Amino acid sequence: MELEDINNYVQNASAEELKAFGFLGQWMMENGPKYCTCPSKCSENCELAKALFGALQAAGQKLSAE
């Protein structure tokens, strides 16, 4: 699998799957500042983390549009 596969998955996700992604995205946004405190800032610098956060954001936007 490649990084863009997560975005393709989101684009074809069912409403139930989008809700799950949306919940996960909200949970990560709320808890990230509390738990992601390492000096490496992986959530900002890691390509894998950026792809995941982008897909979660896209899922939230798609869910809002429905």
C-alpha cells in the first residue's frame, strides 16, 4: 500500500466508515496536544502522520457535506 491509498479509501468510504474516521480525527485533535509532546514533532514532520491526518480531515469534510 502507498500513502495515497488512505485518501482513496476515504473517498469511497460509507457513511458509517466516515463517522468512524471523523471520530478518530476529532479524538486525535483533542488528545494530540496532551500526549504528543516528544521533541521530534512527528505529527508535523512524518509523512505517514501527515497522510493520516489529511485523510481524517478529508473524511470530516466529506461527512459534513453529506
